[in-house]
Amino acid sequence: MMLIKIAWRNIWRNTSRSLTILIVIMIGLAAALMSMAFSMGFVQQRFNNVIERFVSHIQIHNPEFVHDGEVYRYLDKPQKLLNHFHKYLKLNK
């Protein structure tokens, strides 16, 4: 308890120094918080851009494509699959 009392007295011995350090710490914390928020926003925006422009939300491909990744593996009847999805979307509107 005595150590806390001495520390408290020392803080207020030079108030201008204490307030300067307090202000600098607050500015540093605000800058760190803004930097983290900017970084997280940048990552989220990049993630959304990749989904919207390159990958899409879903991928539909031949089950054998997963195993070997060959381009010649394509869907046999893509129109049948598209019709199925269109029916599904109409039912869920």
C-alpha cells in the first residue's frame, strides 16, 4: 500500500509531465486503433472483391475435378443443372 501511495504522489509532483505522457499515450492508442480498423477494413474489402470479381460465392464443377484438377473435366449437362437452380431460386423468392 505504501508503494502505491508513493507512486501516486510522484505522478502528481510534476503535473505537466504526467499530463503530457497521458496525452501522448492516448494519441498512441487512438492511432493504433485507427490503424487496426483501417487494416481490418482493407482485408475485408479485398476479401469481398475477390469473391465478387474472381471466385464467386459458389463453385460448381465435376466431382472428379477435385481429385486431379484437370480442365477437361467439365459438367456433362450444364443446362439441366442451371434449370434446376433457376427453379430453386423461383421457389425461394
